[in-house]
Amino acid sequence: MTDPERIDLSALDPARDSEQWSRLMETTRLRIEAILEGRTGAPGLLDVLAAWSRPILAAAAVLVLAFGLADAAIAAGGGALDAASGARRLAALSGNSLGRGLRPTGAELMVALGSRSAR
């Protein structure tokens, strides 16, 4: 850049040969359009992810609903399960006691029923 000679840029002057300049601009525009059309044909990574977003969100919503219903069913049925397991423990205690010819004590009955005060 320290060369004192000026660079001749007159070939780039659009007013010098307007017809050649128009052809150059049109050729450049057509080449750019061809490149851009080629790029729009192949989906990019974000396009693929965006296409999967709705099915993934729908599946996640179904899973949340299913887990919520299962949790509610377990919470609602918890009392029935406790009562059934208490009845099984009481039946087992009664069977063992009667098999030995003994009567179960009050403390044994409370433990079988799961009372916290008997422990």
C-alpha cells in the first residue's frame, strides 16, 4: 500500500459500460438464486428439531396425564391397601395363636393392626 502508483478501478465503473455492468449483475443474481434454491431443499438441524417438537410435546403431555392419574389412584387407594394389609396381619396373628391354642394379647392385636401406640 506504500506504492505511490494509483490502482486503476475504471473497469468497475458502471457508467463506463452500462450494458456489460447489467449483464454482470444479472449473471451474479442468477448464480446467487441458484445457490439459495439449493440450500432450501435440504432441511437443517433446527428444521428437523422443529418438526419433532409437536409429537414430543404431545407424548410428554400424555405421560404427565398418565402419571398424574396413576398417582391419584395410588393416593386414593392407599387407605384400602392399609386396611387390607391390616386385615391380613390380623388373620395371620389369629391363625398362629389359635394353632398354638393361645389367645392373642391386646398388645399383639394392636401391633397386627398397625397401631402406633402399641409400639
